[in-house]
Amino acid sequence: MPEQRQPCDKTEQPNEQKEQERQAVRQPTAENADVPANGAAPAQDGDRNDHAGENRTDAVANGDAGATADDGKTGDADDADNDGNAAEDADDAEHIMRDRFTFNRKTVMRAARNVAVPQPDHTKSITYNNGGKYTLNLNVVGKDTRESHETTEKIEVVLVLDTSGSMNYCMDGSQRRCNKSNPKRLTALKEAATSFIDATETTNDTIQDENSKVRIAIAQFGQTSGVVSSLTSDTAALKSSVSRLSANGATPADKGMAAAQTALLRARPGAKKVVIFFADGVPTTQNTFSTRVANDAVTTALAMKSDGTLIYSIGIFEGANPEQQSFGNRENDQANQFMHAVSSNYPNATAYNKTNWGTGSNLGYYKATNSADDLTKIFDDIQKEIITGSAYSGVSIVDELSEYAQVDGVVWNMASMRNFGGATYYRVTGGVTLNVTNLSSGATPPVLERDYTLWYSDAGNGKIRVEFAGDYELLHNATYTLAYGIVPTDSAYARVNMVDGGINYDATGDAGTGTTSAGKPGFRSNASAQVCYTFDKQSACAAYQHPVLQVPSANVVVTKHWEGGMPASGATLRIDFMQGGASKLGKDLSEDDELPTGEWQYTFRGVMAGDYTVTEGNIAGYHAKGNVTSVPISITRADMWSAFDKGQTATYEASFTNVKETVAVLPLSGASEGRTWLAVAGVTALVLLLAGIVGLALIGRGRP
């Protein structure tokens, strides 16, 4: 809002104000990051040509509000351009959106992709129940850091406080009616900031490790801009810094954001970074809205948000309204747009106006009030959100089955449906359970249809979903287990490959997925599975492991018996495994398949359920005993699973017997005279036969 001078400001000369506005927010380097602002930060080496408006360095993004021009004069920080890296980071900061999002204070999407959202403990396993039936179990463990009195990580907070001249106004915007119920804005701000620091001290008292305590920095922007107090857990020093703040000058919001960026250079590695930006009016260089100052502040905020920093904005100006969505050209319209743009409501915002906000929504990061009590409450609420802890809420678990698994025993109501992510789900009425274990004393489990609902979708290969109410928070250390039955599909059985003598499994079970799955070959039970959740006002999803299931197969043992003697070396006998008149498998048996007992034997492995006929071919000099040349085999899944349950493989047998054929010889029986006669007659006949053959040969040669 326009900055109007209090009577005590009238002695200030314009040139003095201008000179003080030029005082720099220091270049954010590790060397000087701890130097507090005292109204006269040292000039830096960032050269600019303010007269030509060209070759300007990125002063605000680098925290250099007092760059030195080529002619040796100190340049006006308010003229600095800031290109930032918005184009590059626009994609990097896209949100994790959830299908069933309810936009309230508990159910919000994450503010920036680079902000790490702690995953809940979650596992998925499979249990074999005999008879070819399995149970899938997907669990998630609740965690409430408010319950356990712990912070989830190291936290760095920068309070960026407006100390412009209008902070001497009363909370209602007037200038001469300030009192206890309607104090000066600066007085109310100091009380709120002090309350925030006190609450943080209480939190730190529960943290034993000094290096893990929450740290706070104080920055200001106004006639004097910069870091007032570097990151510290010394709450007495912080409160002392707050108490010494005074109000003068314009509202250079860009310098405030640059100071926050400078302060966070000293953040501990991996720490959660939070900026709380407080303003009582529009960004200005004098007393009217400055587009350039606003956009420079937004660009610096974008750089911090892209680096994982959460930014809250608090407005106490007349007309401050986070719910406003339609904007005109009034100053309050500009102010509300600006406060949204710098906050984590819009992590991709590249400029203050709504057309440049990018993806996002009003998620509660911009707050407003005109009450001193409410201002303190806002600071306290933010302190609880970012420091005191959080719990998992807005939770859903979705399990999408693979082509090798289908639900078993699940019942759903086709008349009760809901859409999630473009897929139609039906309300489950049976066959799916949510069990809760490890409840603390006095805690009660969630109630179906009040705290959660169960759903099934026939899209794809089928999906099971548990959807918790948006405001339901998982109980601390409680384990929630979604369970339902599955059986293998025909596609799984069809992967049995008799040619290779086994099953073409597509995966190995992930660790921790159950005794029949972990480290074992099988078919993945699910195409995908994930748990989605909100924690500390940020949302994300985490994938589950992949359990596997198995299907059984059968063995068929073919045995060939020989009567009358073994076939000659090198002989083979064809065996065919027939189904529907076609050969599914074939094998040429030979002496290589001979058992010690003399039989030939071969085992067909990995045979799937079905009706087959085992046939044998012919081998010279032998005939099938009993004329048996084929044996029917009927293999059932029930038989295979029955054997599987015993740790065995269903085995079927086909047996053939071949009898060796012999040449008939007249018996040499009777008296010796008779035997002699037969011998003589035989010899005589042979001689006559040979003589005839020789005679024919001579005639053929022309001899008589």
C-alpha cells in the first residue's frame, strides 16, 4: 500500500532515504553469509550499466542489491534485473497430483518437487494358502511426529519481516488510534515473531543433539534491508534482534527475499528450509506498487523454491485475501497476486501477475489477517506445521494386478461407483480387508465407510484401492494392512513351456515379499502398486515391492519295456506327446535312455494341465505287446496343486512293452535217421538250387 510518513519521519531528507535504500543486501557467499545487515552492507563486484539498461548482472538472484557500476558509483539495487532460471525450473517443480485430491489444510500437494517428503514404512508380501490360492498384503505404518515429539529432519527458518514506514500504522490501517487491542503493526509483528521463537525453543528443549536443533534467522526489508540475525538456535539473541527492529522507508520486498536467500547459504546439508515472508503492503521503491520490485522478489523466491525451500507469505494490508481469484488493476489486486506468487502455493511462478503463476493452487501458504491476535496465531500455526511435526493423512493404496494374477473372492457393487484417475471403481462389499495392528493404548481402528472405503476397478487386469478420508491421519506406529485373495490367470498357466522342460517365469521376487516369493522365480503379481500420502503439507507416492507367484506343472514319465531281447545298437523309437491330434512334444528314445534294469525311459517335464495321448512309433523286429501303441494322460490343475502343496510335482506314467519277433524253424525231433534224412534232403535241395542258378547264368552268356 502507499507508504505514508509518520510525523517522526518528517525530518528525514529525501537524499538520505535514497542513500539508505541503496544499502545492499550482501552478495550471498559463504565468506560473508554471517555478517548481519546494519544499514551499510559492503558493495560487491557485480558490475552493471544502469544508464544504458544493458549488461546487468543478476543482482537480486545473487543477493547483490548494491552492485558497483563501471563508473565506480554505487548502483541502485531497485533497478537490478533478475532473469532467474524459471524456464528451466518450470518443469522441475511440477506437482505430484493425486487422483482424489481434496484441497484442505490437511490434504495438499507438495509445494516443490525438490522438497523431500519422508516416506512411510510400507511393504508388500504374498502368502500361499494351498490349493492354488494366494493372499496379497500391502501395509503402511503410521507416523505422527507430534506424538513422538520429534522433528523429521533438521530445520532452518528465515523470518523475513517488513520494517517499512507503514509498519508504524495501527493494525486496522489507521495512524493515530493505536492501543492494546489495536496495536501498531510492528508491535503485533514483534509479538508474533517472539511467540514463534518461544515455541521453537520449546521444541529445541526436546532435541538433545545441538546440531539437530531448529535454527532461525531474522531478515528485514524497509529503509534498512538485510540479514539481522544469522541462522542460530540462540533464542535469546533472536528475540533481542526482533525487539530492536524499527519501521522506516519503502517496501523493497526484493531485498527481503534476497536477504532470505543469503541467510540460507548457511543451511545445514539436507536440512528442511522454510521462509516466512511478512509484508503490510505492496512492493515499492517509494510509495506506489513497483512491478520490477515485485517480479524480482518472485524470481528470487522461484530460485529458492526450486532448491526445495518452502515459502509462506503473510499479509496484513487492507484487502489482503488469499481466497481472491479474480484480479483487476487495483493496488490490493496486485498485492494479493504478489503474495500468492512468492509463496509455495505456486512453485513455478515467474512473475507476480496471475498469468505467470504456472501450476499450483491456493494451498494455504499465503495467509492474511488484520488482527494482532490472529497474526500471532498464524505464526504459531506455521510453527506447528513446519517444526512441531506432522502425521500421514490423505492416504490411499492402489494395487494394479499383472496379467498373471486375478482377484479371488472379491465382491463389488456395480451400482456404487466412483472415478479415480480416469478409471471407474466399484465399491467393494466383500473379499477385501483392512486390518490395523500395533495400536497404542486407547486408540481405535478406523471405521469402514467413515474413515476409509474399499474399491475395485476392472480396468486393465484389475485394481484394488483403499481410500482414507482426507482428514484421517494414520495413527502413530500402527500398521494398516490391505489384504485380498488372488489366483493365477490362464496367462500364467500358458507360460508353461514343455519344449524347455520348465516354466517361463518373468521375474524374481523382491526381498521381503514372503517365503514363497523373496529371491524365487515367479510371475509378478502386480503391474504396479503404490501408497500415496500427505505429510507436512506435502504429498507424494511411494512404490511397493513386487512379489511373485508360481504355478505348478506336471511330469510325464514314459517307460519302454523290452521282451525277447534289446534292439540292436543304434536303434531308435519315436515317442510323441499329442494333444488335439497334433504333436506337442516328441522324443527319439535310444540306448542313451536305457536304465540299469534294461528299460528305456524319458521324463517330459513342465507339462501343463490338459488331455494328452502318448504314442509310440514302430521299431523293426518288434511288435507292441497287446497292440498298445498309445496311452491317454489326463492332467488336472487340482492334481498339480495337490502335489505342489506337498512340495512335490504331480507325476503321470505311460508304459509300453515291445516284444522281439523271431523266425520259425522246423524242429529237429524224432529218430536219428529222420534227422539225417532232413539234413541230406536239405543239402540236396541246396545243391540243385545252386545248379539251376549257374545254368541260367551260362544261358545268359550264350553258352549251351
